[in-house]
Amino acid sequence: MSAKSPFKITIISFTIIWFFNLKMLAQDFKTSNLPIFLINTRYDPITGKYEEILDDPRIIADLKIVRRPGKDARNYITDQNTVEFLNYNGKIDIEIRGSSSQVLPKKQYGFSTKLSNGITNNNVSLLDMPADNDWILNSLAFDPSLVRDFFCYNLYNDMGNYTTRTQYCEVVLNGKYLGLYILQEKLKQGTERINVTKIKSSDINLPELSGGYIIKADKIDSWAEVGWTMKSYYPPDNDVEYVAVLPKYDEIKTQQLAYIKNVFLNLETQAKLRNIDIITGFPSIIDIQSFVDYMLISELSANVDSYQYSTFFNKERDGKLRAGPIWDSNLTFGNDLFFWGLDRSWFNTWQFDNGDNEGSYYWKDLFNTTRYKCYLTKRWKELRLPGNVFDINKMYSLLDSAKIKISEASVNENIRWGTVPNINGEIQQIKNFISDRINWMNIQFGSTTACEGVSVPPVVISKIHYNPSTSTNYPASWSQEFIEISNISDQDQDLTGVFFSGIGFSYLFPKNSKIKAHNSLFLARDTSVFRKKYNRTAFGKFNINLPDNSQKLILSDAWGNSIDFVEYSSSIPWPDAFQNGNYLNLKDKNTDNNDPLNWEIQPDNFLVNTMDEGMTEKQLIYPNPTRGVITLPAGVTSGNIELYNSFGQKIKHIKTDESIIDLTGNLPGIYFLIIKGNSIDTSYKIILQ
């Protein structure tokens, strides 16, 4: 008898109950330790029936979410008429969703929050998730443990990736208890979801043509939806179907489909060739770390759908192809659709090499490339460190906390559907599988010598202008955005293949990019505006806007080795650079630039003609450093001079026709003197002793 036999017997017995509806009892549900969803469809008094929720089209319904404030507060059905206890009270449109799960009597649903007219989308925050209008009620289909989706999604998020956020809840439809569900976000484009640029129908030429895209390999309902197919090693006649999610399959332009399809075909070619060149090989095509993380969560969980179905990808404009987010993790940790004769989630088999659902060629080819496998192994060992995401005790703790959270609801679920007779046993079986899986995977991985101690360029992100103010001359804030990269070493550095990884911002340095010792370069959103406003030449152009509230800026080499990381924010304790004419400036380039206390704000006109741009001696202020009295450069007596401190605060406006200025009386420190010109302002950094 196999190690999975208890799972198999349990699932088969549950399925018999499901299909024959032997236990469809509706209990007297009144209260829960979880949020309560109360859904009501339109009632017809003539027939005495409620409108049925269909697979398609969506119907209008009313939703109330009961959640009392407080960490351990209980919720009651009777709270539905108390405004302060309602997390949401309004219209939705709703439909049945899912594929194989639709054969079950307990349905899962997709819904959108609407304004009172029932038509207009209403972006709201549900259960503390970021505001949006597209949501899913996950019915936990085919999972007697009720935790597999919740567990996998949380692991993947803890790895530093985005996938849907989750909140357990109990659902009542038209007065009848439906059971335990997970509220989760629909995977879609958005700054708080899959954060890629929303490509437009007019974006048919580069660089706009390069992104953003969301693509998935999945079961496709209609052949008309399929964008293209790719072969799998096994079964050899098992085509993997790819469909566009962004732009939608029925809206994508011919040029866009051809572009993104060729990205995948090029990946297939270079992976098969084991081409690891950072200019021509697969490292130039994909964000390595995203593929590594996707494979590790898929393999740890032994997800039978990964690679072939519910497999998402995204690509930002000018960015690399990224794997993820993960989706549909119910058939994991030894669980499968046994009653359909499927038995594929084993602790001792790679899912990309299990003889079924292996996915496209490139997954196995990547794994069989020595350098890629080295990074896969390295990341595995990192995640397995004590206290890290794959620490077995930490995973057990997450499972136990989920079990405690849903223990009460699991009883209700079993009374309603007869599918969870022993949740303690189900959780223990998952723990046993994890232990066996980790031991087996540890043996399969090899050495990490070739990818340990990799040297990366000593460069740092030192200036960020994410939300410039507007003016008559510069009416578009986004066009003035820039990032400065500084070389803090004594040697020139090669930036070939260096790129901004992660999601939400992208830029790839081209071949033979260089940055001189102790020098800086700028990346600008609009290079012509940058030249005009700041009187400088930008090294390169990025093609998406910097987010105004917060963004992770992750600078990596071609293999994903971290070079620098900054997660700026428009909120305290970060200095305020939100459309007030200031940019963020790193005070000391040798300090931790992810610490907001190491940043200051400077007015953007500080950037104009500052003396670090190689001014001649005749152009310099002297003495500098000074004890108070300075002499302006020859010929400068404009009479329109402003003095700022290092925090970007204007100290005084100086009117003089003289070339000598007395700064005595100001505290010692760093100051900036702005000399206003007719067309260009000139900035000087003054050190007052």
C-alpha cells in the first residue's frame, strides 16, 4: 500500500458522499469566529424562489460581510443590521466559477463589488485587503484538510512574491448555510495585484509592445481562446495551451500576440540549448529568481497542476518574463482526484517529470542546466534555514494556526457536506508528507559551489524622484521622474545584464554598459525632458512610471543575485517627496539605503549644474568648505540667490549685486546655494564649518 493510501481512501469516501448528496443537511448557523458572508439574490414572491446563481451570465445580488472589530471578536447573524459591524454592505454581481470543481454540489463563486446601481464597479477593501472590485469565494474543493490553498499562498507570499491574499470566512446564501470558504483576490493587473503596465490596443511598436502581459497555461474552455500551444516531453502528444489574460484573449492585437509568443518560443529554444549567456541565453529572457521560486513552491507541495494548468506568467514593459503568481494549490501534498483515477502527487517524484502534466519543454530543460540547478539548490537551502519560510517547524506552526482558526467552521462544514470527519488527521498527513518531501528533495539537489560568493557590481540606488511637481513648463509629473545609480568603488563597473527585477518597475542595462569609479548615472522616464530641465544627459530611459506611494526597487545581476534593494514610500518615516518639488537623496552612499533615516529630500533644482559635473576652477565657489564668507564664480552677481539646508528647506532669499556672500550665523552643516538664471538654475553644495 502506498504512502498516500489514507488520502486516497478518504477522498474516495468523501466523493461518494458528495455525488450522492447523502449529507446535505442545513444546520442552525448563528455565529462564527470568522467573518460571515450573507449573500441574497433576487426573490420572486410569485414562485417563492430566489434567483439561481449560474456559471454565466452573472446576476445581481446583495452582500453583507459581518465582522466585528477586534482580533478575537465573534460575529453573529444578527449583526447584519448593525452598521458598525459590517465590513461591506452593498451590491455585487456573482457567478459560479471553476472547472472540475463545478461537478460538486458546493460551488465556488466569482463576484464583483458594485455601486448601488448594480452596474458600476466599486473598488473597496474587503477584510483589510487592498481595494479592488474583483473577488473570489474559494470553496476548498477536493481538499479534506481545508488548508492547502491557504497554506501554499501564504508560503509563496512569505517568499517575497505576490499571489492572492486570503481570508477564511463562512457563507450563507439566501438564508442557507453554504460552509467554509476563503475570500481571495482574483489574479489581475493592478498596483496591489499583478503590478504590470496595462498595455493598450495602440501599443503595437517597441518599447510599448514589450509589456505588460499576463499569460497563463491552463485548461481552455474554447479553442478560440488559445493563443498558442507548446509541446511537452511527456506525454508527447500533450500540448500545453497558452492564453492571454492581459490583454484579454479577445482583445490582444496580432503584433502583441506574436511578440509574447516569441518570448516563450525563444525561452524554449535557449533552454533546450542550455544557453546560459547573459546576452543571448535564457538568463536574458527570464527573471531567474521568479522561475526558481515558482518551481520550489510547486515541487515542495507536489502540485499536480503546476507547469501545465493554472500556471501564470507576467512580463513588464522592457522587463524579463516572470513565472507566477501561483494559483490552485488544492491538489498538493499527496492529494489528487483519485476518484477519476489520478494519482500524481508523490513525495519522491519531480512534478515536471512525473509522466503527466509536465508542462512545456523549458521547465525540465532549465532544471537540467547545471548553472540554473545551482541557483535552484542555493535558494532551496536558503529557504530551509532555521526561521525561514521552508523551516519545517515554521511550516508546521502555520498549519497549526490555520487549523485552530477553522476548527469551529470545519465542524459546520462537515455537518453540511460530510467532507471533513477528521481535520487533525488531515493536517498530520500533510505534515508527514512535508517531512518526506523535504528529505527526498534534499538528496536530489547538488552543489552550490558554482553560484556561491558571486561578485556583483558595488553600485547603489542613490536618488529617486518618484512624484515630481508640475509646472507650466513641465505639466506632466511622470515625465520628470528619474533614478540615480552610483558606483561606490574605486574601479569602473560593467553593468551588462544588470536589471531591476521583481514586479512593478523594470529596466535592463544593455550590453557593455559601464559606470566609472565614484561616478553616477541617471535613468529617466523621459530623456528629453530630463536634459531640458536638469541640463544633464540621462544614461537610459525607463518606460513605466514610478509608483507614487511605494515601490520595491530591486537591482540584480542577470542570474538574480541581489546588488541593491530599496523599498521607498511616500509615508512616514520616509522623507516627504510627494509632488512638492523634492526628490529622495541618499545622504551617505555607504549606508543602508533601505533605511529611510539615511535619506533626505532635496529640491529638484539642486540637480542643475551641480559642481560634481566637472566644473572648471573658474566656475567654483571658494573657499569651500568655508567658515562663512564665500566668493561666487566670476561673472555671477545675479541678485537672485536662494539658500537651502540639507533637508531641502529654504533658509533665505539673498539679493545682492556683489560677488561675496556672508553665511555667518548659520549652523555648521551642508547647504545648497541656488543661483537663479534666465534659463538655467545653477546649484552649489556648500560645506559650512
